[in-house]
Amino acid sequence: MKRILFITLLAIVSFALPGLSGALAQTRLPRSNSTEDFFKRGVARYLQGDLEGAMRDFDRAIDLATTLSPGSVAANHIGVIVPEAAVIHYNRGVIRYDLHDWDGAIADFDEALMLNPLHVMAWIKRGNTRMNKGDLDEAINDINQAIRLDPRSVIAWNNRGLAWQNKGKLDAALSDYARALELDPRLTVALNNRAGIKHDRGDLRGALNDYNRAIEIDPRLTLLYCNRGVTRKALGDLKGAIADYTEAIRLKPDFNLAYFNRSAAWRAMGKGFEAEQDFIRSMGPGKEPEVSLEPPFEGVPATKETNRKLQPKGNHQ
């Protein structure tokens, strides 16, 4: 069993509001009629993992934004910039997405796109949401629009490739992954996804080359070792497969799939005891690894390590 990946968009948009910090959520109550304050605290709470608190703040920001026109100033403070309503709806949609409230997320992305049809990230994020619901044709339509608006969006090209892959349209998926890699040759998620198709088509050496390249770029991405282990096992390299599963477990000790796959490799080597131990461990508590490579927040300086976000999505044999 292998994993394919898609890029999810930035967790939240801060709309170029300076001075954003986690301390805001703890040290200052928002002014009762300040869209800006509730918006900023919502961002801070989201970054701290308080999704419910962030949701309440964005609810309040949306309520206020409906009564204040953009750029207006409330009676008790001066010079406030009211965040664009589309951005507030987009951010609330992201929270609903993270809470797996797919219909609620789509409603917010619908509103964001009605207010700003040029919001590329909202098109992609709504496409991601529809993909999670299994509405692949609608997801592709949304990402098509994102590509029309921004033909250099590697996120859009990769994610449309995943939608094609999930539909079984593998040539279309390979074409999209190739375009994503033209734009960003170091895009490990596209290398991983392309390798999966190559493996399934019997091009095991081609798949191995893509996994090797992806691991060279990001040796901390646990899923790559697990996926390369599957290809190495198919090539008859059981020792190499076990080494990859072992590295995946070292990076993520509760990664049950790696234990399960290593169990199968041990069994193929005639190591019944080791196979049984790993199989038992694979049945225990654990969770899939997640990899955070997030796009930069608007108005918040990006770091090298957090410029995209990847998330496991789907299986194929």
C-alpha cells in the first residue's frame, strides 16, 4: 500500500496586517466593534491550534464586516483597515476544512469567490474540499479556473494531477505532475505522486529514481521512505525495503503502515518472528504522518521551512 499526496493551501491568510503574533490571542481583548481585532485574534488562535476559538473570532469579524464598509472607521478607534470580506470568509472556510466540515467550508469558499472571483487560493481550496468529498469533476473545474488565473501555480497543477489520478486518468495526471515539476523541480509531492503511477505501470526503476530524487531533496519526509520501500520490495530488494521502512519508523515511531509493510518484507525473507512482532505493532494506536510545507501568509514573512503544506491523501496498491 502506498500514499499519494496533495498540497493544501496556506492555513490562514493574515491580509497584510502588521504586528501579528501569538501573544495577541492572550494579551489583548479585541475591541467590540473592530473587525481588524477579531480578524487578527482569529489568525493568532488558528496558528496556536485553537480552531474553535478562531472560528468564533471569524464569525464575529464577518458580522462586523457586514455592517462596516471596507476602510471605514468605527467610532472608538482611528485608522482601522477593515480586512476584505472575501479573505475573512476564505479563512473561516479553511478552519471548517480543517474540521472536516466540507459543506460548511464550501459555503464559505462560495462566498469568498462571489466577493472576489480572482481569489486563486479559494478556487484551489474549494477544489481540494470537493476532492475530499469525492466530487472529482467539480474539483477539476475549480482547479482549472485557478490555473487560468495563475498558470504558474504549482499547487494547482499538482492537485489537478491528483484529481486526474483519482479518476484513473493517469496520462492526464502525469502531464500535470510534469508541468508542476517544470515550474518547481524540487516539488517532492509531485515526484512522489508521479513515482506512484510509474510503479503501478511497471516502471519500477523510473519510480525508484523519482523516490530517490525526492528523498535527496527532503530526507525528512516519512512517506517517501515508506513508498520507496514498496518499490524496492517489488524489485526484489528486501534488505533495501526493510531499511526504508525502518527509517520511516525512526522518523515517525507511530507510523503503523510502515510496521505493516516491514512485517510483509520480513515474512518474504523468512523472518517469521520479526514479521509477527511488526504485524502486532501495526495494529496498535498510531496515525499517518503529516508534513507541513505551507505557503507564506499574506503580510507575514515566510520561512524556508514553511512555504507549502502537504497532506497524505488516498491509497493505491
